[in-house]
Amino acid sequence: MARTQQRGVSGTTIGLIVFAGLFLTSTVFLVILYTDQEKLRQEADDYKNRKERAVSASEETSVASLRSGQGGGSTTMVGIIEAARAETARLATGAADDEPPAIHTKLSTLQDRMATESLVPDGRQFADLSLYQSLDRLYELFRTEHGLRLEAEKRAASSEQQHGQAVTENTSQKTGFDEQVNALQAKLSDCQASRDSFESEHKTQLADLEKQFNELRADMNKSISDERQQKSAMQERYAELLHRYTELQGKLGSLQVSPDVNVTARQADGRILKAVAGDEAVYVNLGARDALVLGMQFAVYSSDTGIPADGHAKAQIRVEAIHEASAECKVLRVYRNESILEGDLIANPVYDRQRPLSFVVAGDFDINRDGDTDPSGEMPVESIVKDWGGEVSNELTALTDFVVIGIAPKGAKVTAGNNPADVTEKDKAAQMRRDRYDKIVENSRTLGVPVLTQDVFLHFLGYAGKERTASTR
């Protein structure tokens, strides 16, 4: 009975024990499983967070592309990035080990070199461009330069062709030139031979001519000596004849009736045809047929009183336009209380409608009446005479029409007793002018030639003195 009870307890107990063990085991396993699952979920969340911080969802496509480019899907992110960096460095600088700072430094150095060497126009233009943009721009520059180079090569080829043609032509011309030179050298040899022969003949002829010249010179010297002797004899004869002529002139002058010195000068040359009071132009009855000269001046005199002895006029006119039988004159001056009327006389002692009058001028003159004699001597008066058609002569003859005399020059007496060292050329010239003046005054009286003083001469020309100032119109 004891065994039976022991067996029954044992089976149930064992079952219960087994059940309890299984229950405890499953409970423990469930607890452990739950705990591990929670830990795995947290680790998954952490991994997801770290993944999102490393690669965003939009970047996963690029990462997948880079991973597929590496040839396998097991490459790490760092490996992918390092591979991309190395490839970028290799493309940029040719060295896969270069880091971004090194790449930047090399690019900056290259840009500085391009700007410094100036081989590329405006090297600084690549400073802000990417590597692709820089390469693209460099290629455009290269293409432009390449086109220019091809064009230059074409021109060079053309020039080379032209040069070749020129060389060929030059060679041909040189050959012809050499032939001409050889021919000319042959001619030169002939000319030199002819020249030597000519020189020999020339020397012989020259010797003969020199001999003839010496003989001719001796004959000429003898002839000149004979001529000088004849000239000396003729001069003595001329002096004798001149002395006799002077004596005869003096006798002739003493036999002539001396005219009034102003008779000829007081003859009117023409008349006023038309004059309007206040008008600056008048017309006279002289023209081209009367040998009138433009610029000639006339003194105007009243037809009632005629031409006075002192030559004082009422007005002065100048020829401006010449017609066949008349002339238009400009009124230069009308003196106080006077007026030009139709029929008034006009006169100029230098003018004669038939022939040029001959004058001899001597002495010092004061044309501008400033109290000092003019340094040019007789020249102002001689110029007036020549400008208006008269002739001036240095020698007084019986054919002289007028003598115009001024103030007697101050001569410096030069006598035989003077010391030659004390007599200057100026003194000699002054004495010669005084001697000429005295001789002309004396001979004019002898020959009966009319004499006009400076004042009378100027009055006859229409110039008034200070005592009768003209009013200019």
C-alpha cells in the first residue's frame, strides 16, 4: 500500500514540476525577449538618427549612385567621399592626393602666372570662374588664336610663294644685269683708252694755247699801254673843252634875258569840270590822253586870282580814276574859308602833258616842318618828282626845267692845308654836298633856269605850311 501511494505521487508531481518548469522557462524567455526587443528598437532609432545626420533622404540617391560607381554596394560612406575627393583632385590638379586647400593654392598660382606673363589677354578674367568655365573660355581663346594662326600661315605661304617668284625674277634680272655690267666694263675700257689718248692730245693743245695766250697777253699789254696814253691825252683835251664850254655858257647866260623864276611854275595845267559843295570828289579836264598818273596831286587855285607867286593854294586834290578826257579826283584838303568851284585852276609844277619835266634838287629839306632837316637829304623831294612823272638829274644844264633848292648844307671846309688824319669821310661828303649846292645855285642864275624854294615847291603841290593848317576831308 505504501508503494502504490508512492508511485501515484511521483507521476503527478513530476507533471506539475515539468509544467511549472516550462511555465517558468517560457515566462523568463518572454521577459528576456521583450527586454532585447526594446533595446533593439532603441538602437534602431539611434542608428536612424545618426543616418539622417550623415545622409539626408534626398542625398541617398546620390550616395547610391556613387556606391554603384565604385563597383560594389559594400563601400563605406567615408570611402565613397574619399574616392570622390580623389577623383576631383585628379581632375583639378592631376594629383589624387591633393586636398582642397592645395587645389585652391595651385589654381591661384596658375591664375597669378597667367596675369603676370600676359600671354592670355586679361589673365585676371579667370579669377571668379569655375574650372570648367575657365577651360571653356581658354578653349574659345585658343580657337580664335588658332584661326588667326591658320590665316597667318596662309599669308606666310603666299608670301613665301611671292618671295620665291621674286627670287626667281631677281636671279633672272641679276643675270641680265651682270651681262650689262660686263658690256659696260668693256665700253669703260674703251672710254678709258680714248680718254688717255684725248688727254695726251689735250695737253699738247693746251701747251700750244698757253704759248699763244702769253703772246696775246704781251700784245694786249702793249695795246693797253698805248690806250692809256691816248686816254690821258683825250682827258686833257676834254678838260680843255669843258673849260671853254663853261666860259661859253657864262657868256650865253649873260646874253639871255633871265625869266621870272615862277613864270613856268605858275602856268595852270587844267581846270575843275565839276564840283559839288561838301562832296569828296571833283572832276578835272585832264585824262589818259594827257599822260595823267594815278595818285598824282594837284593844287587848286581860284580862276579869278590865278596862281600866286608863293604857290599858296585853296585846296589839294588827288587823282583816283582816269578816263580818256577827264579824271575823278579825291579832295584831300580845303583850306579855311575856301571852297572848290567849277572853273578853278589846277596846277602841279612836276606835271606837263607834253613831256616829262627835268628837275635838279639840292640842299637840305624839312618836309614835315618839325624844325629839323630830314636826314635823307634830297631824297623826299626827288621821290615826289619821280612818283608824279618828272625826271631828276644830278647835273644842271640849259635843258633843266626847274631847280628845287632847300637849306644850304653845312659843309666842313676841306683844304689842302688840312691834316689828312683830321679829315673824315663824313667831312668830305658834307663839303661835297655844300660845293654842289653852291655850284647849282650859281649855274641856275647863269643859265636862267627857274628856281623853286622848298616852300614854293610844296605850295605849288598843294602842301600848306604850319601857318595855314589844312582841314582834312
